[in-house]
Amino acid sequence: RMPKYAQQLRDHDRNPCIAETDASRKCMDDNSYKKDMCTDYFLKYKNCRKFWHDIMMQRKRNGVKPEMPSAEERKKILESVE
């Protein structure tokens, strides 16, 4: 059984960057943990975290709950910015 914190990290409603996390991990595994081989993956993860953090802060300022949009809501937000 996974610890509660680990479960939250795998919860699509709480963590908007699971795909980027998994891709970074896979890159590291595939490249014998040579970080310089995975720079693009790290950058995508960092950009993902920044994007959703900014959305969360905006929602918090506006009094919107929950501060992190659900996975379904995030999908609609992403579709509107593409």
C-alpha cells in the first residue's frame, strides 16, 4: 500500500503534471540517470508546474474553490489556451 502522500501525487485531480513527472522519470531510467539527456523533460515539467501554480494562485485570489481545478476542468482550460 502506498503512503498517503504518494497517493496524492498520483491523484490526477491533485497533481496536474503526472504525465510530465512520468516522462522525466522514464527518461532518467532510459539514460542511466544522466540528467543532461533529459533537460527537455525537466523543462516541460517545470513549465507545467508553473502554469498550474499560476492558475491556482489566480483562483485563490478570486476565492474559487477548489484552488486546483479538477482533472476534467483542467482539460477544458488547456483546450481553451491551445
